[in-house]
Amino acid sequence: MAEEMVSVILPVYNEEKVLRKSVDRIRSMLKEMPYDFEIIISEDGSTDKTAEIAKSMRGENITVLNNEKRKGKGAAIKTASAYAKGNIVVFMDADLASHPAHMEKLVKMLESGAAIVIASRYHKDSRARRTLFRYVASRSFNFLVQSLLGSKLSDHQCGFKAFRKDLVLPLINQIEEKRWFWDTEFLVSAQRSGLEVVEIPIEWSEAPDSKFRLLEDTYHMACSLVSFKFKNR
């Protein structure tokens, strides 16, 4: 009998090209692990056929949550986290930029006592491929989070994280951010609350159809970082 149930959350927006293949791949991997599991597709007001495809996949081990209008990645994760049946919750990007084979390691680290386990593209043992421009932007953002917010982590935005629901859901319910800065607010708040956050290496490749708009979303995150700093001094 499985010791834990694992809930895997996929926050999705306009992922019609990859959703079915990604879910099939994740489900196949979960079936090889010694846990009961569920996959929660948290669809965030997509304008393509993502919602239709997601609904067609609803069934054994797969649940679909829908927002009529886009609220943001953070909001999609928050809603699905409250709904999750498992105490071990994993969330990951549907484009599978993070190799899903690392999922079992995330779960094992939680079973060993960590409250939150995150994949880091900047761990010394990681293998990450991305454009130079995005690398510089990401490194700069993480440096600012460390310098201005006191974080001890190397990577706040990698879309592959796991947590124990019983320990972390109260914190998630307090997070105000709904968009891309959600991950950073989540991790900084967790550290300030005394929760143990562990980083593991990852194999990661930048997705060609990433929904992250470099200039617009980087500006939003910079503004969110400054706002968070002044509200939580």
C-alpha cells in the first residue's frame, strides 16, 4: 500500500500543443512510483483549445479545474493546492522544461522531512540549456531576490516544486501575488516562516513556446519584488 498520495498540479494557459502528450508522460511516470496519485490540470482562462482538451482527459486520476478568465499562474496553483487530495503536492510547467524524471527525488526529499523541495537550474549538478539573454535576466533577478529579500536560494522561478500540504497550505493562502512573482513570494515567505526549503539539481531545457514574455513579465516581476520589499520590511 502506498504510504503517501501525490497530487501533481499542472497550471496551464494556452498549452493545446503539448498538454495531452505531457499529461500522458507524467501519468506513465507516476504509475512507476509506489504512490497513489492524481493529476490536477488547473486551466487558467485559455483562449485556444486547452480547456477543451483538458476536459476530454478528465477521468481516472485526472481532475480539471477551470477559470473563465485568466488570473495568473499563482492563482491557478493556489486553487489547485486547496483542492489537492494528497499531502504531497508537486507543481510543474506543462511544457516539461523540467525533466519529470526528477519527480521521485522531490517526493523522497519531502518524506525525509523537508517542507518544500525545489528544482534549481543553478545547482552545481544541474544541466540547464537556455538563451544567453534569458540566462542573464534570470541570474540578475535571483541576485536581486537574494540581496534585497534575504533569500538563501539560488533559483526562485524554476517551474518544478513540491511541498507538504499540511505544513505549507496556510502559507499559500496568505500569498497575495497571482502571476509570475508568485513562486518568489512563496519561497521568500516560506524561509521567513522557518520552513525548510531544499534545492535539488535538475535537467532543464528552455521551452520554445514559453508563455513568459521576457520584457513585459520581467518588468512586472521587478515591480513586484520592490513592492514586496517595502511591504515586508
